[in-house]
Amino acid sequence: MRVSTMNQTMLKEIESIIRDVLDDATIQLREESSPMEFEAWDSIAHVHILVGIENRFGIKFELRETQQWVDMRSILESVKGKLEAA
């Protein structure tokens, strides 16, 4: 499946946030990447990643919205939805 330029750009920005939070510069995300792939992605890291995404994109999520984040594609869709609604 071809990834749109917008998704690629957002994915790289989210990748940077996740690398910082998980303290792992080797992380390379794909749309299919899942939080379950990363041992360090626990509930505390999830909140830090959430806050990083909110700050970077100037959006806010309800915690319940992030419970639907099963892979990077779902995170991208959530971010795009918030940006489009703004």
C-alpha cells in the first residue's frame, strides 16, 4: 500500500517523538508498527508519547481516544482527524 506524503511526514515526526520518549534512536516506524512491538512502550510512555504528539501538532486528545491506537496507521488517522476538525 502506498503511503501518502502527508502520512510519511507525520509518521517521521511521530517517529522522532517515540524515539525521544523510548530513548531509542534506532526505531524505524511503518504504518503497521504497533506499540506492542516496543517493550519500553508502557502506560507511562504512552502518556508521554500522547503529550508529545499533542504538543507537536497543537491538538488535544481524550485519553479514551488513544485507547484505539493499535498501530501507527490508527495514530495517524487520529492526528489527521483532529487537524481536519480544527
